[in-house]
Amino acid sequence: MDSEALAHEVIAKLRGMGHQAFLVGGCVRDLLLGVKPRDFDIATDARPDRIMDLFPRSGRVGAHFGVVLVRDVFEQVEVATFRSDHDYLDGRHPDHVHFESDPREDVLRRDFTINGLMMDPDTGNVLDFVDGRGDLARGVVRAIGDPYARFREDHLRLLRGVRFAARLGFEIEAATFDAMRRDHALILKVAMERVREELVLILTEGGARRGFELLDASGMLADLLPEVTAMKGVAQPPQYHPEGDVWRHTLLLLAQLREPTPTLALGALLHDVGKPATFRVAERIRFDGHVEEGVRVARGILTRLRFSREEIEQVEALIDNHMRFKDVSRMKESTLKRFLRLPGFADHLELHRLDAMSSSQRLENYALAKAKFEEYGAEHLRPERLVTGADLIGMGYEPGPQFSQILAVLEDAQLEGRIGSREEAMEMVREMFPREG
């Protein structure tokens, strides 16, 4: 049973027991837009204890707020009791809630009109108390009621509004955007983990360029990512970057993202984040050391946003290696193979393509690297060692720093096809690293 079927089953059972129950929120929005919902949420007048009694395979995920997670073997749906919220004191949670029997009261406490729709899954009839269908037709993200109040209740709604506008290609209604610009600094009160999640969704759900333009226009980009705002107005040499400054170049990359991994999207955003600090003019504009500076700055940003160590390391690697593609045609075969075996090389390759298409539009190095990456299998990029440290000891060599040098020389020769057997490798060791005495 998929989540949609489970939602239908839950609604049918609730109604069979005399309760009101509807699909609600984003799933209704997506169904009306002809998009397959990622998950299904249900709103009902049944109280949490009643929901738990009716669905033994369930658990409370927000007991105070009337939210119950109903599970099947493989799927789950959130079932929430109609409620009205009162006195948000922490910018996230209401201080207390009041369970309601009227679905209208439940809608009025939600964030945006396009998310305030309820649907009867059997008939397709929609309950619309806030003109959400009209805003869907007009392509507008509009806060329900007073936008200042909605953003003060839950500060993360500032980012969510940008995300919906970017993902759907909608405009943000004027009064709603005025409230965003006035209260943009409230986003700094939100836990960085929640901010991180929304930023990743803005980067990966579609419309990343639009999302970051809205973040900039609202003031939130300077609040959250001042290092990115610093790219604005940083000129680049026109012979290499006819598109303009670093900010415009970065926006062009974001515009080309298509279902990227989070680390690729972050690499696209931050690959040139070291340029503002390294800008100088000699015979032309230069950014000496911008890669190293970019790695350092990106590490600070991603640490601040509570990304995992693995994610930070991959983004650092994307930044650290993005300029190496200009040298692929001149690399020794061993150097090229080591480059191609970087973890997640497909993202390195795609970042270079995005980078090139957002500047010179020359793809010769991309095509060469891609062809070699597809040509070489794992056994060619990372072959099993012909000689190990234990073999060197058996040959009478004393363990020490020289071991690394010997093994590196042997790997170069193996990657370049100059040796192919253990015997050839051992002979090379004897010739190049003769033992004293």
C-alpha cells in the first residue's frame, strides 16, 4: 500500500466512525496542480486519543499539537486534529492550542493560502476558506490573514514562502513580501538545522536561481549567507567571464540545476565564494588563491549550518578541484586517473559543466573528462596493488617514510601501464630504490 492509498483508507475509517476527515495542505495543492504529492496529510475533528484507539499501529509525534503518525507496514501519514493556535512565544510553537470541530478554524492558523486547502478524496470537492484555489490559478504565494502575524508565529515561514515561490514559479503577494522584508531578520532566531533543511530544498526542488534572488531581495541572504552576498559587484575578467560579476555567474549555475544532489547544489552555490576576498587587479583581474579561500569560507558556512562532516568534505572537494578541469588534456595518465577516481566524481563533472556553460560555454575539457571517466572501469582507476608494504619488508626494506614514495611510484607506473605484474613491480623497486650495502 502506498501513502496515498493509506491516506484514503484512514479517511474512510475516520468517516465510518462519524468523524470529519480531509486531505490537507501540500498534497491538496500538488494534486490541484497536477503534481504527484510526496506525502499525504490528513486533518480531522477526531481527538488524538481517538485516533490512537482507531489505529493501533500509530504513535504521537506532537501530542500537545494533536498530531498522530498512522503507519502501515511500509508507509505512514500524519493525522492532525483540527485546532487553533494561540500565543507563539518561541517563533516556532504555539504556547497552547485549542482543538476545534470546525475545519475553517484549522485552516486559518496555517501559513499560506495555497497550503490551506482541504479535499474530500472520494469526490474531489475542495474546502477553500482563504481563496487558495484562486491564488493557485493566479500563481501567487500569499500569507493567510495578517502576514506579519504569520511570520512572527513561525519564523521559518519566511524561508518556506521563498521556497514555494521558487519551486512553483509563483510570485509572492505584495503585502506578504513587504512583511518578509520588514521582518527578515527573524530568520536568525530559527535553529540552524531548520534553516539548513529549507536552504537545501530551495537549492534542489527546482527554481534555485529564483529562490536565491528572492532571498537577496528580502534581506534573508545577507542575514544567513553574507559570504554569498559579498559576490555581488565583484567583477571578473571579461575574456573568461563575459556573463558579468561573480554573483551573476553563480546565479547562472543555479538556474541550470536539475534534480541535483544537495552537495552538488551547494558546490554550485559556493564554488567561487573565495573570489571576493582574493580580488585584485594586476595586468588583469585576478583571484589568486580563491580556491583555497573558497574551501575555508565554505567550511565555515556549512559548519554554521550544521551539515554533516561527510557533506562538508564533499563540498570542499568540489570547490578544491573545480579548477583542475582546465588541465585534463595535459595530465599524465596516472594523474588523470587519480582525478577521475575522486569520490562522487559525477558531481565534479557536472559542476564543471555548469561552470563552463555559465561562462565561456566551452566544453572540450568536460567532454574529454567525461569520455575518460566512462572509458575507465574501477579496475583501471583503482587497480589492486602489485606490491604492498609487507612485500617491501620481505625484500629487505626497512619500514619508514620511503615506503610511501615507493608505493606512489609503483602506482604511477601501474596506472600508466608501464608495469602489470608483481614481478615487474619488484624489479622496478630494485632498480629505482637500490638497498644500501
